[in-house]
Amino acid sequence: MSELINNPSRKKELLKHMILQLHEGDAPDEVRGRLINLMSKVPYGLVVEVEQELIEEGVLDEQAILKFCDLHTEALEGQIDQTGAKEIPAGHPVDVFIQENEALLKIVTELEDKYNELRKTASNDEIPAILLSIRSLFNQLMDVDKHYLRLENLLFPFLEKYGITGPPTVMWGKHDEARELLKGAIEALNVREGITSEEVEVVIDMVLKPASNNVADMTMKEEEILFPMSMDKLTDHEWMEIVEQTSEFGFCLIDPEVEWKPVGVFSIDITKTEKDESIKLPSGNFTIEELTAVLNTLPVDITFVDKNDKVKYFSQAKERIFPRTRAILNRNVRMCHPPSSVHIVEEILQDFKSGKEDQASFWIQMGGQFIHIDYFAMKGSNGEYLGTLEVSQNLTEKRALKGEQRILSYKKNDD
């Protein structure tokens, strides 16, 4: 038995055999028991290596592994050995992925609490309100798409360069599965009056829990297998390339506080290398540094949503009216609003895209302040819809102005 435990080649063959047993119908608990008895722990790199070899040898195709991926996870849960895994520096892309996983798992835990609350609810009248709060949590959980997009478009291509193609393809398939489950959950949470507790039980067990559990399961696959293996393979230069392209996709639920700067690797930051280059406009030009200062100096909050309804930019004035973090970048604007107002956002977008309206204005009282909010449809030179600009302004002091103050009466603050 000790020969099986200590011989790497025998370990690999044994793990291959165990995975094939899963595909032949053996229960995950039984396979895990055999793994514990024969191997104790499975090195994280061995799981990837075995799945890759099974695909290359034609024993299993990627679709077969995708189909049984959850069984693999169940059988290997708690049995992955991360001995020798590299330390993850603060702010490193993997550290950011793990922080995002923690935020996702927190939401999954909150959802579990809400599921239990629903099951204990005695009055059917209370159900719609709880379902609305669950929908709000699922709106946040949909932010996982940015996490997946960064894995798919930034990390996986580097793994493929190292000949690791099977596991990333399988994980991408699991991402698509998670996306579909989350979309189904959101649709199921279109709350209607008169829904009964019996119907709620079906929705929880058949739609909601599979969706939230899928997201939670993926965090385990990433942290126990994908991330340690990726840390072994990629160089600091390659991780830096990932850092520099992250803003194209945005962060999931968090805004990292620490910026990772590897020793001896220099960032190619366009805002620094090209800060003296001009952005030429029809009526003049700016350097990037000047344009950034202009947008942040205007006495308004600006948020730009592109034609695909993704948040692409927000200004960073000293005092924002509505807080913004980089976690909203590349997020569908519908997911940035509470469920109760999403239908209004949808109506505004439809009116702007159809050309029915070009502007929508609102004003609210908030904390004793008068806040004015404008949405503008942005149009190209040919009248095509480019996106929506949100402009928010605190007009409290301006509404209180009386008389006039001309430029000749200018006084400094300390006068």
C-alpha cells in the first residue's frame, strides 16, 4: 500500500482509474473513500495533469468531463493537497480573484439564510417581499460574470500557451452553465402576487439553490486546483499583462485596495506613458492628464453606459453624490439598480435606443440636499445611439442663491 501512496506514476494511474470509475457510474462518496484509503491526499497539479492526459489520449472528451465535473468535485472535496503551492502576494490577480470569491460566498450564505426564511414564513403575504430581497442578492451574484470573463480572456490564454487546454475548456463550460442558471433564477424571481409557499419550495429547490450552489462550487475548483497551478505556470511578466488588461472587464463585487507591483517588472500604463500626448477633438485637444482633471473638476457626477448597457466610466470628483467603485465597470447597468426601479431603467434605455426620447430628468431630496439627475442619450454623427450619460448634481446651494454676484465682486475664501 505504501508503494501506491509514494510512487508518483502509480498515483497518477490510480487517479485516472478513479475518475473513470466516476464516469462508469460509481458514487462520488465511494470513490472518495477509495482515494482516502489508497492515496490520502491528491496533489493539486495531478488533477489538472490527469484530466489533460485523459483528453489528449482520447479516453474522455471535454464534454464528458464537463458532464461529470460536479462528480469530480464531490469526490475530490477535501482531498486536494496544496503542499508546495506558491504564496500569493497581496493585490496579485489571484489574490483579487480570491477576494472576489469571498464576496460571492458571502452572498451565497445570505441567500441560504433567505431560503430558510422563506421556508419558515407562515403568511403567503410576506413571500413577495422576501423574494424581492432574494432577487436583489441574485442581481449582485450576476456580477460573477466579470470574474469569469477575466479568467476566460486573460488567464486561460496563458494556460493554453503552456499546453493546458482541457481544464480551462471544461471550466469555461461550467461558467456558461452558471450563467444560464443565474439567468433562470432572475427570471424565476419576477415576483407575482398570490404565489404560495408550495410554489416557493419548488422554486428554491429546482432553480435558486442550483444557481447559487453552482457559483459556490466553482470557487472551490478555482482555489484548490486552478489558482495554485496557475501560480506555478505564469511568470510575473504574464501576470502583469493580466493586471494591465483587467480594467477592460472590471472587478466582481470588490474594489481592490492593494496594487500589486512585482519587482523588476514595469507596468505599461497608458495614462503615464502617453499623458503628454494629445486627444484631438473637433474644437480643440487635451492631454490624457488634462482631460482626466477636467472630468473630475466638473461640479457634477458623470457615469457613462455604452450602447451594450455596460458601465464603462465614472468621474472621480472629490465629493461624489452617489458612491462608485471600479467593481461596477463593465457591469450591466440594470444590475446597478434595486429591483423596484429596474423596469424604469429598462424603459429609459428603450426610449433612448428607439429615438423616442433624448433626455430623462429626476430630482430627489436626499439627506437634506436637493439632487438633480439627468440621463442623456448620446448620439453619433449619424444619429446612431452610442450610450447613455448620467449626470448628477447637488443643487442645494444654487437653489438658495438670491440677488447676484458679478465677477467684480469676486472674493477669495480667506477674505
